[in-house]
Amino acid sequence: MREHPPFRTETTFNLLEDIAFTVIKGNISEMKTIHSGSGTTKGVDADISDAVTEETLEATVAFAKRLADRNETVIAITGAIDIVADRDKAYIIRNGHPQMAKVSGTGCMLSALIAAYCGANSEQLLDATAAAVCLMGVSGELAYERMIRNGAGTSSYRSYLIDEISKMSAKKLEGGAKIENR
């Protein structure tokens, strides 16, 4: 693991000082860096020692709420277990599939979905962000099922993921959502 490059960390803090972000999304290691000023990652991936697990879940939810309060924003911590929080409420989302980590750009896809959902639902930013995170996860699960059914590989999975996002219905999303309030 390596520490976040000084330029990246410095740029992040300059942006946080100058801009009131609607949503801040990142993995748990990135969020810990935003909180404390230092942290470690493996490329764009979280440090394994930071992983959100059942054992660390409650503490991470409390951390996300504090970080949201301090930055006056919605926080989206992504990983095997996703947490979306403002200062008062949090959602725990247990959707997604490990195959998503094998496709470059899934984090950027999620950022675009969050921006679109928040743009369309500017009065309900927490719920909009949670819905976008849930949509991405459900799409990842459905794409994996299709990949296995078709005997396909990672390149096909990427296309299936995009297909599932574009074909998602409210019924399919609600049926697949694994989301809880805290």
C-alpha cells in the first residue's frame, strides 16, 4: 500500500475548501484521507485494512454521518458494502458483484449516475444518491448472471453492465435492491 500522492491529497483539500460539493463519493480509504489528511490505497482501490465489514459497519456508518456533517454534504462510501449518508441518516446497500472490480471505469459510471440522479432529484439528494448506488449494484449483479449464462468474459460483462443500467426499470430495481436504513 502507498500513501496518497501529496499532489492528489493537496488538490482534494483545495477543492473541498473552495467548493461546496453536493455528494462526495469514494472508497473507505479515500474517505479516511478526506477526514484525517492522510491514508493509504492500492491505486484507486481501498486499503484492505480499511474494508467495511460486518464488524466495522456500525462504526463506519457513524464515521460517514460525521464526515457528511463536517462537509455539509452527502457521503457515498463504495465497496463490497456501500454506505450513503448525510448527517442524520444512512443507507447500507449490499448490491453489486466482485466482477465489477475487474472492469475499469465502474466508479466513473457510478459518479455519472449519481450526478444524473441528484440533478433530477435536487430536493432529495440522499435518496437520489442511494438510488444511483443501488442501481449500479443491481446492474452489476444482473450483468454477472448474464455473463455466466452466456459463458462470456470480462469484456462482455462490461457491455452487459452498461446494458443493464440502460434497461433498468423501477420494478427490477425495487425487486433487486438490498438496502437498509440506519
